[in-house]
Amino acid sequence: MSLTAPGPRKVTLIGQMDWPQNLYLARALHDAGWQVHMLSDGRQPRELASWLKVEQVDFADEQALVAHVRRLEQDPSNRWILPLDEAGIFACHDAAPESTKLVPRIKRVDLDMLQKKSGMAAFARSLGVPTPEWECVNDIHHAFAVAERLGYPAVLKGEWGHAGNQVVICQDGAALRAGLKKLEGQRTLLQRHIRGASWACGGFFHRGALTHLHGYEIVQQQPVGSGPASFVRHEHPPEMVESLTKLGAALEWSGYMQVDFIRDEKGTFWFLEINPRPWGSMTAALASGNPIFAPLVALLAGQTPSCGPQEAREWSACVFPKPVLGLAREHRGAEMLMTALKPSFWRGAPRTDLSLMLYFAKLMYWDWRRPNERAQRVPQHQRGIVRPEGFT
């Protein structure tokens, strides 16, 4: 397959440097012949300077980010703009809603839906996708009344949270009160708790058609119980794939999208939320031999992506390098070393580029030395995602 394309060969990514899938995606685009630039809250890593040019921006300053996007839209040397997380997606569609350079391009009505947990749940339910009962809560008295009706444990969520940062499993009234205090100032909803295993299904869509698939059971999470996957087992149950396919088709989606589920004891896959972007466990897909970045490379080259493998071979591994990075941030040195020596940790590491290995080793060192620095940086990025006022 030829990957040549006429016109400019520069692509700009917008996302976080410490999300490994973003860097592996950038490397895949570089290997396909693109000049890859990145707007990020991190500085230019020397290890990656030969193939990735990084410009540091403050994601908490939404106006500055929008100004950057408008300059990219007007730059004739820049062919594509790829926002890789929610903050970037919202800023890009604010700055240049009609841009032909954006991937993904999302309709206004769908943007409004995708920034709210309640909107996503209502959308999934309208398509017949099993969705736990939920209700938005107005105050503490309303929350207690809803929790009594749904039953404990109940799941308290912030409308605009992501990566589990605004999810509280409330075992009783005291936990609910504490959860509401934690999410004070946010719009919240309560959802019926479904007992079962955490699953996720992601894929690449072209004009609403699923071309590449990555489904998996989430065996371990960081933080435990509500955070992103840190250890996965690949499998593609038909019911889960069918729900992902319905959602992508209804959105007429082009680009990456991932959906979180809970599988109950009867085998029903219950919808939790849509992540309209690349997902963390893509590194495990890449390590297993799944050509998960191939459809994006084809799309940017002006080609129609061909269908990839739809069946998942039995395979499990850590989501590289998440477990070790997480333990470094928590200063759990002995566990960090033990995890780094496990075959499952290295089985999940894509064999693509030594410079990325060196970069993640440095990141682990700095997270060990300066955990508070990262703790301060993450909330700044999250502020760029909370959009209670809607789009301007």
C-alpha cells in the first residue's frame, strides 16, 4: 500500500506527552513520512527531537490553545490537526468548527452530547445499548433520595470527568456525602451500580464503518476500581462489538473511539461512557501485533482504510508503561522493581523505537523524584476539559 500523499506533509497533534499512546501514534505517522509536530503541556524531549517537534502550551489557558489552533488552520504547510484528548477536541472545534484539517470532525449536536456523562448515557440508551439507570442530582437531599431508589452501592459521577477522576463508588450514605463534597461545584449524576468485570472496546471508524478493532477485559486498573486499564486480556465478545458498532455508525464517526462497559454475571455488557479519542491500552494492541495505527495512516494519506483483524487471539499483558509509572509516582520502589521484572510488563511494550523506551525511563525517574510536580500539572490539564457553559 502506498502511503504517499500530495501537498504538505506536516501533521500537528494536540495532547499530553505522558499518554504513551500519543507518542506511539506520533511515531507511526513519522514512519509513514509525516513531519510530526505536537502541542503539549510538556517540554521537548531530547530523546525524541529527531522525529518529533514539541511546542509547549498551557492547556488550562483555553484562549491561548484556541489561538494556536487557528494559526494551524491558516498555516498552508500544516495538512492535518489531530486533537488526542477531550481538551484538544473542544478547543479545535471552538477555533475551527468547519476545518477540513480536523480528525475527528464532530457535529455540534454530538459535541454537546460527548461532553456530558448524562448525554452519552441517553444517546446509548436511544440506540438500544444496555445502559444502567441514572439520574442527575441537584443537591444533597435529592442525591440521597435517588440513592435510596437506586440502592447502594451507587455510582456518583461528575458530568465532565474523564479517566475515572470524577467517579466515586458510594457504599452508603456517608460515602455519598463525602463524594458530593469531593465533587463540590460540579454537576453530578448518580448511576445504578452494576456488579461485574470492567471491559472496553475501541476501534477506528471511517464514515461510520468500523475498520479496526481492539476489545479487552480490564484485569487491573490505576487507580483501582475506576481508573484506566493497567493490565488487559484481549477478547472481542460479539455483544460488546455490536454496541461499539451501533454507536460509531449513529455518529457517522471517522477516527478513533473507545467505549467502556461493565459485563455482569449474565454476560450483558452495560454501557458506561464514550471516549472520542485514542485510548491508553492501544500500546497493548500494538505490542500484540494489531496494526491499530494503520487506518489513520491510510486516512491521512487520502486512502480508504482497509479492514483489519476482527478476531482477538488469546493474549494478555500490562499496558506499557503504566504500572511502573504509577508505582513510581506513589514511591512504591520494591513493587515498581518487581513489576518491571515481570514478563507480562515487557510483553505489553511495543517494539518500535528505542528513543521511546529511553523517554519513558526518564519519565519514570522524574515521577519518582518529583511526584508533586506532576500532581499539580494534571489538574491544570483537566480544567481545560470542564465545559459546563457549553460551546461558545
